[in-house]
Amino acid sequence: MQNLPKKVRSKKLNSRVDLTAMVSVSFLLIIFFMVVGELSKPKVIELSGDNGCCDCPINYHQENRTFTVILGENNKLVYYAGILDSPIIEPKIGTYGKEGIRKDLSSYNKSSIKYFESLEKSGRGISVIIKPTKKSNYGNLIDILDELEINNIDSYAIVPEFTQEESKLLALK
């Protein structure tokens, strides 16, 4: 027989894979998702609770700081200060702009700041509760947020729920 050339076999390479880098990357991903998950939780500020005054009713200061704005249809705006059962400012129909709600927001905020400075608790302006109805439009919400920005009021909440009294008030006015 003839001398046939031998088949050349390829060398087997080492089949071990170093997973050290993969472990490091997986730990970094786990840490990343844990941090993102913690930072994405909504932050809530408690509006009621202990006000630091033992002689007062529990929410006395919070009632004085509350200014509620109800946004209705056709650019209708109803607002009051305090609670609706015994308001500090009676419910009014208002307009947006310099001679409308801006004037009342400004004066009420200044009086609230002055009141809290007299109690030696500075920097406590009013908290505005904005209640848009289903018939109000997005532009009205932007308008009231602009009014808050103009008056340097940064404490506000947008609340979609209404009490029965507020619904009746909006229907009457």
C-alpha cells in the first residue's frame, strides 16, 4: 500500500471559560436594579399629623394653611380657604390672572407666612389643593399651576376626589 499522508488533527483548545467578569457584571446589574427600584418609589409628604401645638385642635394649623381650588367646566374656578364647613375665605367664583385668584392667593399666602413667623416657625406658606373636575380642561390645570408659580407657592396637591358639599357647591355656582 501506498503511503497515504496522515490526517492532521487540530489541536483541542482548552474549553474552560473564565466567568469572573460575568460574575462582576451580574453583581453590578443587581446593585443597579436595586438602587433604581428604591429611587423610583413615590415620595409622599404627610399633610396632616402632629403640628407641635398641644393647646390647639389637631389640624388647626393645617386648616389655616389650606387653600382649595376646584376647576370646573368653561374655565369655571371655585376656591375657598380652610375647610368647607367653616371656611376662612368663603367659596368664591374666580378668574385666572392678576385681578382674579392670583390676588387672593398672594394675600392669603403672605398672611399665612406672617402668622407662622409670629409663632417662630418661619417658611410655612399655604398648601393648595387643586381639584380638577372631569369637565375641566388641561389648560385650566396649567393656568392654576402658573398662578402658584407666580406666587412662589410650591406646596400643592392635585386631588381628583370631591366631597358631596364640593360637588353641590360647584353645581350651585
